[in-house]
Amino acid sequence: MSADNIKSSKANCDCASSVVKCTTTCKSCSYCERRLELELLELDKLKIRKKRRETLKTFQWESCKETKLKEYKNRLTPLYPEVPRVDTSYKILRGFAETSIINNMSYFQELAIRKKVIYPNFYSNCNNYFQIQKKILERRYPQIVDNIMKEAREHFKMVTHEAGVNLKIKARRSEGHKRLQPMKPYKYLGRTENYPAYLAVKRQITTKFLLHHQLVRRILYECVVLLPETLCDISNLRSKPNDIKELDAAFKKCIEESESAMKKLHNRVVEITVSDQTKAKVGNVTYFHLLKLCNGILSVHFGQALYRTINHIVDITGNEDLVPYLKLSISYTDTLELQPTAADLNIIYSVFVSKLVESANKFLVLEYYRKHGYSAKYLKIFITEVFVVESVERQADNIIMLYEPITRYVKRLDEDFAEIYTDLTIIGSVSEGGSTSSDALARFNYGCEQIRHYQNYIKKASSMLSSEYFAVGQLILSEYVITMKESLSLIIDKVFTELCQLHMMEDELICKDFENLKEYALTKPSTSEDLIEQDLVEFGTLTEEHMELNSKTIQWIKKIEPVLDVNASMYEQIKFEYEERLQATIRNVNERIEKLIPMLGSLDEMDDFERCREYVDQIKVHLVVLRDLREKITWISKEQKCLGFNITPFKNVEDVENWMYPFFHLIKVCMNIKRHINVWLDGPFEFLFFDEAEQKIDEYMKELMKIQKTYRMKLRQAAVDNAPVRFFGALDDPDLFAWPSPLKLTARGIQRIKDFRPAMTLMRIICNDALVRRHWKEMSLIAGFDLTPNAGTSLRKLTQMGLEPDLDNYDVISSGATKERELYRNLVKMQKEWDDIYFKTGQFKDSGVTILTALDDIQVILDDHILKALTMRGSIFVKPYETEVRAFYDKLVRINLTIEEWGQVQSQWLYLLPIFSSKDIVAQMPEEGALFKEVNDTYKRYMDVVLRDPRVFVVAGAEGVYEIMQHCNELLEKINEGVTAYLEKKRLYFPRFFFLSNDEMLEILSETKDPLRVQPHLKKCFEAIYKLHFTEQLEILAMYSQESEKVNFRAQVNTKEAGGSVEKWLVQVEEQMVISVRDQILKSYKSYFLMPRTQWVQRWPGQVILCVSQTHWTLNVHKALSNEDNFTVSALFDTLQRSLTDIVALIRDPSLSNLSRITIKVKNYYFVRESWAFCDFIKQYPAPTDLQISRI
């Protein structure tokens, strides 16, 4: 209430004049009422009443609590005995519960009982109820089975109902009275006897409740986000007709899309699971319970998605507006058949649904990816087969209902053409009209009736539409109509051919009769016998009737002449009538064209570009006349050709046609230009596309320029020839209005296009589908008002907004939007390319180990995409998509680093795998062996991931893979350091290993189990040893050279005693090599004088022979020089020559083996050199005193 109202009220109040405050409520005192209202308002502002109520409530609650506490702490013993009472509520509640609804047995329970009753060994022999085809017991004893099932249903109702009642109403143990139980105190006052149970439940929830874990929540989030409502949408297949193969291919594509969606989710969940670190926090047992829970979440969401998708498919088949549109056709064999039939379509859909269900059963459980060596198990998808069967049945019913209209149409079409189907398979014949030559005329007439009959059916087929449209699809009748017409035409041709044959036979008979008649007519009878055919008279006497008939026959020659004259005059009369008709038609054409030419003068007035539609309607009237005249001229030409007349040219008609049709084309072009420009200016904004509009405008401009050029030439020529049919006007006049109408129209059309060019520029800038809301906001800021297009926006309105001054600024924004979209499309294209880039794997040599191959091809694509992504990052148009580009670039960099690390890990792993495959080596390097086992498990685990999902972008770009590979490389570096130290120890133990590289040493040392595989490396350690002789017990007895010369060891070398250490038995081989060669040299030296030299050189190895031979040569030379034992130089020379001769003769011996021949040839070289060296020596030093031999 305002202050003025209070003042006015106070002036009229008695209390206002009183000094004493008014304390009573006065109904007549409005001043007091208003004052009271103000006081209440003040109290509400201070919330005094609310605070007072809260204080009272708190006080009452504290009082009640205190009273109850006192009551429970100081409970008094009742002074009177407790009165027992009958528990009547039990019977009332139980009676009420027993009257509740009783549930019947479910379908699945009844099915399980029926399987147990009919097939007691069902579960041991069959896993699928629907695979059982013969229900022998059920068919043989149906009454017994029904009684058993009825009894089971009643028993089920009784047991389940009683159990339900007992769950709700606790059963009493005995009748009688029930004593009252004292009320227990509230729980918050202290612990009760339920506290241990509470703690047990709490512990159980703490250990078994897993839904709150971060892994579960992440997987649940991915299931909700990545998995669509339906795995595939088949309603988009209604945009165009699909044949049965295209529909099947589309369904297969839908299955691939569904599997891809589920695979994408599964891969994402696997990626989350592999990179999850929860295992270290919760322990192995709880973690694998957690993985089972995650498997359940995946199974439930996959099952729900499949359930929704199958229901979507069934609902689509029952919706005429959404069902995939089919391309149907009809064909005829014995009856009219529709292709595809409802059964064919139902099979396609049934297979689609079954394969869709199968596609969800291909995903492994998560434990397989986290536990090495875990057996491959697949997720269980809870889609019952009963649901699938019922869905297929519903789907089949929907398809049958969709096919009903088209089935009725085909049946009616079958009835319409049923009469001729027999003739299509068994082509008719005119012989059905008669069977003898006397019935030729009847046969001819019957054939004509057949042709007319079939021609009526051809007309009937031609009147049919090429296609009929139904809810289920488009029924294509064109092929059926063409086949029908071709078949009927074939029958007509066959009948016509037979008619022609009949006619030719008749013509031949008539011609033959006339030939006979001619012969008889030209023969002059000399006697009466000749006249009456004397030959016939010779056999008997002719009767008078016969003689009269002969006379009558002869007289027909004279009687036929008037008939022929009448026929000739009739022919001439009809020919004259046809000629008159032809001349009348010619006159009619000339008259109509003469009347038409003056009417065409209005074409000179058709120069208004805006009235092109009206001109088209006007010219169409004249074109109808011209078309009719052209048909008549065609008929006239045909008749004149038949009658042998000269063809009339009809020059006027041709002139008018050459005048009218190009002008009509010009007017239609102008009309289309006007229509398109109006559509672009006033049409919906969202349907404006600059590229299409520019293409149309360019086509119209080229067409107008071409027409203008053509008309200028034609009009000049017509003016020179003074043609009667032409357009009038001044061609060279600068005034447009003085030009002929075609040039006016072309000039105005060109001008209209030029006037539309600015709007085209605006269309190019504004009507850009790359513009989004932020671009429109920028343009609106420049314009000063909202430019965002709405339902009423058009190009004309935009041209009227005065946007031309800032058109360059708008162009910059539009071009930027186009560049941004192009950048984004390139980004999406690159991302899409990675969907088809897979890791290639292969077997490493013959080891059976799977490794990555062709990494260079992936690296080439990576380098290209990284360069492109880096260019995108530096582009000024990347801002709207900067997050996506940076994320993609970071992912590519991660993939690149991962592949590099992975390649290094793979090469090092392959290098070290043979080493650590030996238990003996691992026993010598336990620390490195443990590190390699970790690397080996990691590598194989990720190779299993690649084999399951070889996509590079998914596997190599996953979080944690790069870090794991980097960690593996660090471990491999430590392993390599340990291996290097290990190899140094081996070199110190067996120094000949210094001749070998690390790789060669590793190849030798890795062969701890099979010493035979060390053979290829022996020549690198021992220069002349090619191989060793091993026994079956792997004991070494001898050594062979490359020429297969054998040297036996003095003592055998047992490789098994080395315990797998290659270097140990190689040391023994080295010792035996030295001892054995020394032994061979000593034995050879001793036997040198005991046998002829030719035998001696064949018995010992080549190196031994050379060594001993040079020793003896040196000794003999010394003796000869010293003249010991009267052994002179000449004697030595003779001895050397004899030995050389013997050796040469031995080489020529054919019985010598190839090995001995090769060995002796080498030795012969040394023998010859010894002889020549001795000769040279003697020539230089003839006397022993000339040479001071200080050392031999």
C-alpha cells in the first residue's frame, strides 16, 4: 500500500487523532488494518515466524528423544500378567495371499520338460532342439504326452504358488497362542545381534562388488557411445529399386557394417583392457572376476543391439513406407511366374538375420588378451533361437502381406493372356482351319483371323505400362511386354508365311490352268474328233451331257473375254479414284500451307523475352498443323511412288519447317533461361548450387551465341534471295527494336544472362555449402545484421540487402570455408585410408615364427601422411579442426615411433631367439634369460593382437604400445651387453673364436643340442678341416679336408660329455687335430724308405706327403752338398728325375682313383718345382764352399 493511501486513511480514522495507541482491532478502522498488514510484512521479511516454528519442532524432538531414552534405560516390570491372544492375522493374510494371481508355466520351462519327457537322452546326443525332425514318441503316444504335460502344469502352479505365499507370509510351526515379543530398541542406540551379519555382508560387498571399478565404467561408457541403436539400417534401401542380387549384396554389406561396429567396440575395449593397470591394485583373482564382469557387459550390449536390430528388420518388413524397394519381373514357362517370389525374398531375409546373429559370435573373451596361454573362448551372446525363429516367422508373414497386391495383379494378368500362352509354346498353324486342298479358302480365312487375333493381343500388350509400382517394389513389365510382342510377332510371321505359301500355290494352279487354257485356245481342231478329244472317243462313246459340257467348256474362252474387259474397266475406275484422291490431298496440303503462311506473320511480333511461355503455346498450334501436313506429304510421296508418278517437292512446307522449328527451339531456350533464373533467384536457398548454375548458364550462353550467329547468316541470305517466308527487320540497325525478332530474343537472352552474373557472384560466395554457423556469424558482423539463412531466404533477397560493398570480405570468408572443408575432407580421407592398411605377417625362414613383414610400405605411407598432416597443422585454415588435426598428427607420430621401435625389437628378438632357445646358454646367463623371456612374451602377445586385428592404425596407435616397445628395446640393450660379455668369455676359453664375428659365434653356440649343425662353421675356426666324422652316438672319430682326405683322431671326442658347451668339445677337436697330424707325419716319415714312392704318395694325405717330401729333399740336398756317404749332387739329380718320371707315369695310370689323381697332380707340381730349384741352385753355387748355409 502506498504512503498516500495510508495518509488518506489516517485522516478518516478516529485512532489517528488519539494520542493513545490503538491496541484493539477495529473493523471500521481501515488505518489499523493497513498498519497491521505492514507489520506482518515486516515479520515475514525477518522470518520470525519460520524461526519460531523450527525452534518448537526442535524442542519437541529433543523432549521425545529424552523421554524414550529414559523409558528404555529404566524399563519397569509390568504389575499385571501378559494376556495371551490368538494370532488371527496369520490366517487372514495367508487366505488373502492364496487368492492372488497364479502364474502359468513359461514356454521355455514347458519346452525343457517336454524334451525331458520325449527325449530322455536329449542332452547327450543333441545340442539343438530345432534340429530334431522326427518326434516319434509324441506322434505315437500323443494322449499320454498331453496328460503328462497337463499334470506338470498343474503341479507347477501348485508348487510355485505355495512357495510364493510362503515367501510373503511366514508359515507357523504350531497352532495356539503367540506371546507378545518385547519391542527392541532403535538401531542407532547401539549394536544389535545383526551386527556380525552386517559386517559379513559389508565384507562380501567390498570383495565382490565390482561395478564401481574404473575399468567397468570405461567399458560401459564405450558400449553406450560406440554401439549404435541398431547395427544396420535397411530403410535406406528404398531410395532405388534393387534386384535380388543387389539386395543380397546390400545385406552382406549391412552384416559387414554390423560386424565392423561390434569389432570397433571390441577392439576399443581390448585396447582399454590391455593398457589397464588395475591388475596390480586388485590382484589376479579379483582382476579375472573383473574381466568376466566386463565380458558380461559386452555380451549384454551386443545382445541388446542384435535384439533391436532384428526387431528393426522385422518392423521394416511390415512397414510399406520403409521396406527395401525391390526390382521385380515376370516370366513365362508353363505359367506366369513372378521373380523373385515371396519365398525367395524370405530366404534372403532369413539368411540375413542368421548371419547377423553369427557375426556376433566371433569375439574372444578379454582374458585371452591379458593372460598368456589362455585358451581361445568366445563371448556368449544371449539371443535365443526361439526369438530368432519367431522373428523369421513374423518377417515371413509381413513379406506375404506385402506380396498380396502384386500377386493379385500377376494373377489377373495371367488370366488376361492365358488364351495365347499355349500358342507361345506351340506355334499355331493355319492347317487347323482345314485338312485338304479343297479347304484352302477356309484355311486362308482361318489364318487371317488368327493374325487379327494375335494383332489384338499385341495392341493389348503395347497398351500396358512399362512398370507397375507396388509397396514392395517396382514390377518391370517392359521385358515381359517385349517378349510377348516378339513371340506374337513370331507366330504372326509363321502364319503369314503359310498364308503366302497357300496363296502362291493357288497362283501357280491358276497360272497352270491358264497355260493349259492358252494351249487349248491356240490349237485349231481339224476334225470333230479333235474337237471332242478323239483320244477319249477311242475308248468309248460320250454321252450327250458330256458332249454338252465339253461344248460349254470351249465356249468359256469367249465368255471370259467380257469378264476380263469389265475387270480392266473396274481397275481403271479405281485407279482414277485413287489419283483423284491423291490430287485432292495435294491441293489440300497446298491450300493449308498457303493459309498458314500469312498466319505466321505473328512470329515477327514474338520478341518479348518475358512472354516466352505464351509464345511456346501459340507456336505449338502451328506445329500441330505442320506435323499433320508432314504426315500427309509422307503419304502422298508413298502413293505417288506406288502409282509411278513424280514426287511432288512441297517447297513451301519445307521453307515453313525450316523457319518454324529453329525459332521454336530459340523460344524454348529463352523460356528455360527465364525459368532457371527465376528458380535461382526465388527458389529455396538450400537448393542453390553454384557449380550446376554456372554450368547451365555457360551452356545457355554458348547456345544463344550459336543461334545468333546462325540467324544472322540465314537472315542475310533470305534478304538476298527475297524469300517469301522470312523474318523482317534491319540487321545492321544500331537500334535493337529494329532487329528481327530472333535476334531480339537472342540479344535479350544474352543480356538477361549478363544481368544475372552479379547474382552468380553472390551465389558463389553466399550459397556455399561449406559455410557453417561460425562463418555466418562473421558475415553477420560485417553486414551489421543477421545473414544466417532461414526458410524464407532466397538469392533475390540477398541481392537486395546491399552486400556488394563488402563482397570481397564475404568472399574471403567463403573461400576460407571452402579451404577449411577441403582440409577436413583430406583429413577424413587420410583417416579413411588407414582402415585398409594392415600389418603383413610371414614365417621367418623355416622356424615357424610369425613376424612383421613389408614395414617399408607402411613407412612410405606414414611419411607421406605425416608430411601432409604437418602441412595441415601449418595451414591458416586449420583452426576449426585444429584439435582433430593435432590428434591425427600425434597419432601418426606415435605410430611411426611404435613401428620403428617394433622393428628394432623384432630384429633384436630374431637375433637373440636362437641363443636363448638353448637351455644351456640360458643356464649360463640367467639374468639375461629372464629379461629375454619378458621380451619374448611381450612380442608374442602383440603379434597375437596383430593376427586378430591387423589394422595398423588401431594396433600401432594404441596407448601404451610404443612405451612397451621402448621398454623392450631397453631390455634388449641390457641383454646384448650380457651376450657380448658372454661371447668374450667364450673367446678367451677357445681363442679360435676370435676369427669369427659375433653373429657367427652365436650361430655356433646356439647349436648345443645338435653338434652336426656346427659342421658348416668348422672351416671358419679350422682352416683345412671341412667336416668331422660323427658316429651315431655323436662321437668324433676323424676329420676330412675339402678334397675328402681323411685323418683319424688318436682319441675319439665325445660331444655329450661337454654338456652342450660347444667350445669344450671344439678345444678337444683342436688338440686331436694337432696330435693326429703329428702322428700322421711321423708314420709317413718312417714309411718313406719302406715302400716305393709311387705307393707312398697314395697312402698318406697330401699335406703330410708335402711335409715329409720337403723334409727328405732338404736332407738329401744337404747330404749331396756335404758329400755324405758318397752321395753326390749328380746322384741326387738322377734320383729326383727318376721320382718325377715315376710320378708322371702314375698320373697316366687309368686305374688311379680321381681323388688320388687330383692329389698326385698337386704333389707333382711341388716335385717339379723341387727339381728346377735344385738345378738353379747348382748353377748358381757349383761348389759347396760357395754357399754358407747358416740355417736349414
